[in-house]
Amino acid sequence: MTEQNDNYDPATDNGADTALALGKGLDVGTANLAAAVQNDEGDITVNVERNAFLDIPSDVYSKNMLTKLKVPYVVHNNKLVVIGEAAFELANVFGRETRRPMMDGLISPQEQDALPMMKMIISKILGEPQVQGENCYFCVPAESLDVDNNIVYHQGLFETMINSMGYNAHAINEAHAVVFSELAENDFTGIGLSFGGGMANACITYKSIPCLSFSVARGGDWIDKNVSSVLGCPRSKATHIKERGIDIRDPKSREEEAVSIYYRSLINYVLSNIKSRFESGQNMPSFNDPVDIACAGGTSMIGGFIEVFRDEFAKIDFPIPVGRIFRSDEALTAVAKGCLVAAAIGE
């Protein structure tokens, strides 16, 4: 049984004064969850919440502390549970690790509370459907090149969850959503890359049709894990180092140098795999004109990312002509917006 305290509101306020267009987009990310909705004037609102939770013993002291700090919580299985960004902030204060409902881009088999916690967070950011059966397009990773990941089970879990909320759930590849978000002016032709917390996804698309999609089991968590290992610090501290505003082109300390090294390794690994798939010639279209590469995802938001990406790209002999290489202006929310575009097209 789960109950909520008075500070917690699972509904999202999308602006009662403005009518909303039907259809919503949901980015089901390892590190962050994001929901996108469009109003009738064409403006898009995206609600983002960190995909994490922290459980605390249910005693009077803890309840008073959370109430005094104005930290929203729920009571679940006789424990106080803080979800989202508040959980991450409390974990840093108390030197603890947050619990993560997802791991390596998929629902975590090690977290028994993963589904109820994610349902709470998704309900908070997505809100209720405007009409029963409203379309909700949500992202799923592609099959991985370097690990055996069970996409079918993961996709089925979230289809069931979202349908139970009154929506009509549709799955779309995560990097395909980046193409919908960023390459409309290119007639949805090009390469979309999503650098997430659990993995990196790639989708090569011709006129909105995905020709090749794959993922690799390296992302922001892989960087944090390795930085934590070489520096001998908690993983939450490695995450904090990464997110505090550093520039990987110009590391200022041993800690930042470690982050920079693993970022370059991640980018090179993704580009090398794209190159090898093009060279294998399997199901690949022939591009007559240079194609653009659009990058997005929370892991791409670090300072200097796109410059380092271009540096690494210049080191390899890419088999097709490439035009622009750019990062989305709103990298954290691009996948959710791409899912929203897909929902609008679906409507």
C-alpha cells in the first residue's frame, strides 16, 4: 500500500488557461524521465524529473525532517520514499546512493520497487489523459550490439503501465525520436544519436523511415562507474563532478581529466560502431547528399561535448558524406519532443 503526504501532487499542471492538443510524448530514460505536451498555440511544455528514489526509515524524526525541509515523500512498504530530483539532492547530503528503477537503459531486475516508483514519477510528469485513449508515444532503446538486452519485456511493461493510465501507448526508438525532434528541415533524413544515462542509441533514417537502429551499453552511468573506480569515490560524487559545469575540452583537475577521458572513449566507440555498420552494407540506404548528425540526451549536455565529438569524428574515415554535426539546443528534452512529434503524426 502506498500513500502520499500533502506536499506530493502526482498531477502535472500544464496550464489550465490554454487548451492542449491531443497526444503526449514520454522519454523513459535511465537517468531522467521527461513528458512533452503541446498546446493549441503550438507551444511545447516539457516536464522533467530525475529517475531515482531514496528510501528512509519511517519514524517521527524523519517525517519531521522531510516536512521541515518541504521535501515531498510517499509512504511505501512502511518506508518514507523520496522520488526524483529531491532524492538525488538528499543522497548527496547524506552521502548515500539513490536507488535507480532502471539500469543500462532497461527496467532494473535488481529493484523490486522499480515499477511502482516509476509509475509514480511518470504519473507526476505526464498527468491524466485529456480523453480516454489519448496517444502517448514513449521511447525504447534499440537492440544492443554489445550486450544481450531484452527489449520486448521492457517495452511490454511500459505499454501496460501507460495504457493503465488511460492512454493508448505506442513505442518508438529513442534515437528515431531525436530525428523527429531535430531533423524536420532535412525531411527527417539523417543520423540521430541519443546519449542517455544507461546507453547510447543510434538511428539512421531516410525520409522518416528508420533504416538502421542500434544501441551500445555505454552512457552516462558507464562514465560515472569508471570515474568512480579510478578515483575511488562514490558514484554519486562522480555524477556530481560531471554535472557541476565542467568543460571536457579543458579539464582543470585529475577528476575532470578522468571524466574527459571516458567521454572521448564513449564518443569514439559510438562513431566506430556506426562506421562499421555502414561499411558492412546491411540494409543501408545510399545518400546522394551529405547527411546531418544530430546529438541529444542528458549525457551530451556537458561542456565541450559537440566540439570533442567533432574532433573524434575527424579521426575516423567516415564512409558517407556528412554535413552538420550538432547538438540539440534542448538536449535533455529532445527525445520527449520527438516522441510528441510522433504522437502528433499518429493522431
